[in-house]
Amino acid sequence: MNINFSTATFKDFENIPGMNMMERADIYYDFLEYMKENGHRYRLQNNTGCSSVMEVGAEEVTKEFISFVTSDYLGFTQHPKVKQAAIEGIEKYGTGTAATPLIGGYYSYHKDLESKISSFFGRTQEEAVIFTTGYTTNSATLQILLQKEDIAILDMAVHASVYEGCILTNRKTFPHNNLDALEQILKKSENEFRTKLVVIDGVYSQDGDIAPIEEIYKLVKKYNAYLMVDDVHGVGILGKTGRGTIENTGLLDKIDIITGTFSKTFGNLGGYVIANKTLVNFIRFQSRQQIFSATTPPSISTGIIKAIDLIDEEPQWRSKLWENINYFKKGLDDLGLDTGTTCSAVIPVKIGDPHITGDVGKMLLDRGIYTNPIIYPAVARKDARVRMSMTATHERDHLDKTLNAFEDINKKLHIAKK
Ligand code: PMP
């Protein structure tokens, strides 16, 4: 089987007919070498802590870049109070849990973290359960809640972790944010499946646009289904008090399942499920990841607890983030670049062609600007874009330099749509 490296994507290596695992690994290795020889970067290495300015480089000389690649939206990975809380966590409790939650690895700081995140959403500790990553939160929750008589109905743009969670169940996708298509699936599924669970993101990770949550909620209830919202890119950023995409809809206490991560706004690692107490109890004691895998260590738990407090104690970070988002997006719009439908800290510059997108990424790197060119399979083949995440720690100078770079690149590559 021949794979054309010049057009191959990472997906082409998932299954190659007739090749065993070693052969697949070998050919994939050759593919990465080919990519490297042709000047494509894959997984750069950051040599400093997470920040809006990072030293980046492995084999090449390390250089300083303005970074738009992390989701450290409020800059909490470096917040002195978060760091201090993490240090205190280690000093008080040590470094690890050394057991799975069900058999001795559930500590008071886990309970404290569950209390903190649940009360952040106006709930009680019994209505929250934590996981080691946001990815596991989605995949484990869906895996245990849905079985083969059930159906997951997904907005097609939901995160990979949601797709992974649906391996044991029936799955149907509807075109992104398309309410008519969703209604049709709900209508057809109403009597055919036992549990119908619609899964959407609050903020979509590649476009930065938001879901029409109120409309979707109404449809879900009309057809006797349930709703799960993954709001990892909304919490801490959107909503009157930073409770995320759902807050301004007034449905925070009505959505059946809310999932989130501690790896973005909260500057750390882990994830959480917010749901009613029986559902949470079921996930807590039935999910294989809770039974057979250790959970969040002390320093992470105590660091996150402080970060959650800071959302209310230091709202200036959210204000600064929004100042940056509005300034930068206006700058890109003024250049005629296509930022799509973003309403969040995720800002795409939509280009379309994957090769030109790669070139833009490289030209930005040459100018000391680190972004993520996103191509298929993360987005549709003709919808490639350079994706940037804004943070509260970007300075005006970083944004101006980046806008100037885009202006120059546009003169050469004509990427403006307007
Ligand atoms: N959901 C969405 C929408 C995401 O973008 C991500 C991370 N990229 C996750 C879940 C998984 O979160 P984590 O990286 O914390 O595992």
C-alpha cells in the first residue's frame, strides 16, 4: 500500500489495510521525516513556562516567540497565588495519591475541589465529580452513561473526546449548530432509543463560535432527550460572572450534564462533571476511569481551588482578556481577514487552502509569532485556518506586531477575504 506523503494526513495512518502495527509505525516514522525535510513543523518544544512569550525550539536554535497556542486564557498558569497554593498542597499532602479514588485514593483535597467547582456553578459537592483530564471527563462520562440501546446525538464539531466516549453506543451527528437537522434526528430517535443524549460544546474549539444553547435545550426537552454541554473554552471567559457560555442563558441549573476542564482557564490539569447527585454518584462509582485509575495529585487540586477563587476575586483578568480579544479581532477584521463567527478567546484566521495555511504559519514563525495552523482532519479539508488563542497576558505590543505581520503576509499571499 502506497501512501502519498505530500497529500497524506495523520488520519491516513490510523488503519492501513494489510499492515501490522510495526509496519504502520515504520511508515508513519518515514512520513514525519518527510514532513521535517520539507520544512513542516510538528510538535515544537517550549523551553520556558506557559506564557504569552515563550522560548521555543528543539533541534533548531531556541528563539523567543509571541505565543498564541495555549489556552491559558487568564494567565493563571503563572499566577503567584496559584503557584503558592500548589506549593502549599505539596508541602501539606505530598506529591501523589498513590491509589485510585475508589480504593484509598480519594482525599480531602479532592472533596474540597469538588465543593469549590460545584459551588462555582451554584451546586453542592454531591453534584460534581473530577477526572484527571478534560478528555477523560468526556470520554469516561459518555462511556458509562450510554450503552447499545441508547444514542448520542452530536454536533459534528464537538471535541474528539466526545466521539471517543460514544464507541459503545449509537451515534448520529448533525451539521454544526443546525437546529433543523438536530430536530429531525431527535424526532426519529424519540421512540427508537432508550436514552437520547445530545452533546454540544459551549464554545467550539476551532471556530470559537458558541452554541445556540437555549434553542437546543428547548428541542431536547420537546423530544424527551437529555443535554450535555462541554464548556471548556467558555468557563472563566463568558457569562456575566465568568460561569461560561450557559450563564447568560439562565440554564445553569437546568442543563443535565456540564463538563469542563481545569487545563485552560484554571491553568492546570483535570476535568469535572456537573450534574444531579444521582448521575454524579453513578459516574463516580461506575466509571472505569474512577475505579481503575488514580486521580488528581494534591498540588494540582490546591492550585485549581485557588484559581477558581480568583475568577471572582480578580475579575480584572477577564476584563483584560476581553480588551485583547476585541482589539485583536477588530485589527484582523480591518485587514479584511476572515475571523468567521468567533465570540470567544479562540480566534481563527480562515484561509481555506491547507498549503497556504501552512505557509502563513511558517511566515508568522519567521516573524517570531507562534500560532497553530489547523488543517484536516481537525477541520474540513477546505476550511484550513490559523488558529490563535488570546490571553489576558498578551500586551498591546504583541498584538500590534502580530497584526503588522498579518498585513505584510496578506500583501504577499492575498489571504484577505474582503
Ligand atoms: N473539550 C474540548 C472542546 C477541548 O478543546 C479540549 C482540549 N483541547 C478538551 C475537551 C480536553 O481537555 P483537556 O486538554 O483538559 O484534556
